Amino acid sequence: MSTTVLAVANQKGGVAKTTSVASIGAALAELGQSVLLVDLDPQACLTFSLGIDPEDLELSVHHVLTKGLDPTEVILETDDGVDLMPATIELARAEADLLTRTGREHVLNGALQDLAASASGRAYDWVLVDCPPSLGVMTVAALTAARAVLIPLQCETLSHRGVGQLLDTVHDVRRYTNRDLEVWGVLPTLYDGRTNHARAVLETISETYDLDVVEPPIPKTIKFAEAPAAGRSILATSRSSKGARAYRAVAEHLLERSRRGAVDGVR
């Protein structure tokens, strides 16, 4: 069985990146997929939003990436049906720890390969990586390990200014560390369908960067703010909301995209 590793990246904060990772992961689990989420953000928002207090953790992804700890030692089960490789504030040190290390771009890829080869590890259909809001070592490591990258993007005028920088990083990763990396497109988030402006921004991005737009757009709703406080994804806290429905549709789209690639011979 092959695993689809998907990096969810945008160096601009506030674009619902973590919400997207948690919600897409839960939606894929509903579709019968086995899912591992990897929190690479030192703020540990993904870890917290899935009901785990980072301050209570002794071991985290930091120890896997910088100390060579077996990934199975840190992976946790969550109430959303997905497993999690959690983050703590210690991850902020990892960037500096890895800067001088040879092969630092490959630390996550190596850890995921170790996990796949481990007798005690679980075979996952999907690994979703929540990248930090920067283009540093952690994001490059995620892109190096990934089959594809998904770019969540708030539908506002200034929100897409960083997309070009991210695509430059993707280009470098393809050149040096992962020539097969695909860009699966932009995921519109915090979308207000009542405004022409939001749609116009999407069209501008699609034309400027020649990127696919993953539909449907994720609507702006207060339900998303309520979910992390409950320690669950919106699929659990507000199952029938328009936000939950949108993420289920996106998960189905991504699953189809992954299967199509497998048929075409893409890893």
C-alpha cells in the first residue's frame, strides 16, 4: 500500500491552514482512510485543536526530527479517528538544531520511511503535514517528504502575495530534493460567497500562477472558531454545517486526485 503525503503550506498566517488539516484529515477518516496528521508548527495549534495540551507532552515530533526517536513513540490517537504526531514549543529550537545538519531537508521523509518500515507502526493511507507559517527548514522538509502540496488561501486581495514565494520554494525543492513534488492547487478558505470580490481574487490567483482551484471554497463561519475549543474538528462539533460539508467534498476531491495519480503511475 502506498501512502499519500500531502503538505498543507502557506507562510501567511490566518488562512485556516490548521483548520484545513484537521478537517480534511477527519473527513478522509470518515471515508475509511487511515490518516496521520503531523504538526510541524511550534505554536502547536493542530495539537491543541485535537484536544491535546502540548504542555502535557514529554515527547513530540521535535524528538523524532532532531533526536532520531522512533515515530511510534510519539504518535497519539485522537477522538477524530486520526492519529497525530504532536508538536510542542520545543519545535522552535529544531529549526536552529537542523540548520547545520547535513541532509536536514530529508529528516521528515526519513522519519516517515522509518514509520512505514516499523513492525510496530501502522500503515497509513494519508499523511497530512501542517507546515509552519514560514519558508524555513521545517516547510522545506515537509515539501521534500510530500507527494503534493495544497495551498490554503484566504480570499482577500493581499492574501495571495506570498503564493509566488511559496511556489519559488516548491521550484527549488523540485530541483534539489524532491523532483516529483506536485502542486495540487489552492484551497479557498474564509470564503464569503456574497461578494464578487472573493470570486475575483480566486480568478486572479488561478490566472497569475496557473494553479488549480480546489472546490468547493470553504465558507467563513463561526463554527470553525468553536471547534478547537472543544478539542475536535468541525466534522465532530457541527456535522451538518456548511463548513463540514465543504471539507467532506474537498476530501473526496483529494482522494480521487490521489487515486487518479496512482493509476497514472505517480507515486
